[in-house]
Amino acid sequence: MAAVGLRAIAVACAIRAVIVAIRWAGVEVSKPLMTAIAFLLVASVLLFAAGVTYSGARARIASVRLWLQHRRDHRRLAPLWELLAEAYPDNVLSPASSAALDRWRARGVHRRYHRRIVECRDGLVDISPYLLDPGDDSVVLNIGSADLAARLRRASARIEKGVPAPRPAVPLAMSLGSDRESDVKQLIAVSDALRKAA
């Protein structure tokens, strides 16, 4: 768009230069032609400005969309995070800057979002020995979100009572894909199940 606008500006300016030379020679130029060239110049300037700002505006819209998604997901992870932070307060990372300033910064939402994911993952690793029922010798815990939410509540109650870890950490086969987004979707599903069960 910017290139087309710039070319149109060059064409309009070249035509105006010819018109100025013709008028300087004393020849009369019709008013509709002058109006058309003026309209072409204004339209090409607007097209050039739109082309220059388009990519920046798209990037800003995408950034705002990501910011809103991270803010929403951060809030949706709250039930899971609260349960795990209560069971293992040492897993809660300290903020990089003061919480009051971080709350209003654009990057603060992303930082809190990623920190919450790490804290949830660390908490799930720590609480995993309590998730299997007594007598269950499974190596990998591969269950749905609702069942995992119920097991997390029972495990949290055992930890509050001071029951020692019955076994080493158990791998959780939760992720549906190899990317971070699928992992976050699974964490959110467990958190939503905890919210519904409360």
C-alpha cells in the first residue's frame, strides 16, 4: 500500500509539474483536470500514510489481543495456583519488581502469566507423589482434568495433615501436544475443573 501510494504521489507530482509548466507558458488548463490531479494527490498521500501505519497497527492489535489472552488465562489459572501455592508456598516466585508498578506495565501481565505457569508446573511436580491412590503402582498418571482436580484436592488435604510423600514424583501425562500452548490449555482445564468443584 505504501509503495502504491508513493508511486501515485510521484505520478501526481509529475503531472502537476507539467501543468505548472503549461500554465507558465500562458496556456489555460481546465478546472476538472486540476481537480482530478488534486484528488489523486490527496488520495495517494492517504494511501501512503495508511500503508506506513498498517503494519504497526496490526502489530499493536496483535499485541493487545495477546495481552488480553494472557490476562484472562492468568485469572483462569488462579484456582490451581492457589491450591498449589497453599500446599507449597516455597514454589511461589518473588516478583521481579514492585507489584504496584508491575500491575500497570504492559509487560507485567506477560511476566505474571509466565511466572504463574512455572509455579503451577513446579507445584504439580511436588504434589504428584500424593496424587496416586494407595496401592496404585502406576508409573505415569494419565487422567482427565476433572479426576485430576479431585485428586489434587485430596492430595492437598493429605499435605495439610502432614502425611509424608508416599513415593517419588510421578510424571503427569497431561499435555496433548509438544508446544507450550497445549500445556497451558491443560493447566487451565484443571483449574476450571477445580473452580467448578469448589
